Amino acid sequence: MKLHTLKNIKLYIQITSSFLKMYTLLIEYCLTLLILIVTVKINFSKLKLIKSYLKSIFLDKLNGLAMLSIEYEILEHLIIKL
């Protein structure tokens, strides 16, 4: 009878240790996933900042080019009248 109980205890320990290993892996995966999500959110927020910065730079340049084009057309119009 003791042998039977020892086998049960050994089986219980094996099951418990395998469960603990799987539980530990699950916790590691969850923590890794959380870190990845935070990293992705940070990268996208930086990307948004870069995008808005580049957009403002290009808008300034486009406004400058539009002003040059308008001034050039006005100057051509004045030269033709003279």
C-alpha cells in the first residue's frame, strides 16, 4: 500500500511541476506581450510626432514656393505692361 501511495505522490509532484513550468511560461509570455505592446505604442507616438514635424516643414516650403510663383506671375504681368 505504501508503494501505491508513493507512486501517487510522485505522479502528483510531476503533474504539479509540469503545471508550474507551464504557468511560468504563460506569465513570461504575457509579460513579454505587454512589453511589446508598450514598445509599439511608444514607437507609433514617436512616428506621429515625426510625421507632424515633417508635415509642418513641407507646408512651410510649399507656402514659400506658392508665394514665389505668385510673385513671379505678378512680376511677369508688370513687365509685359511696361
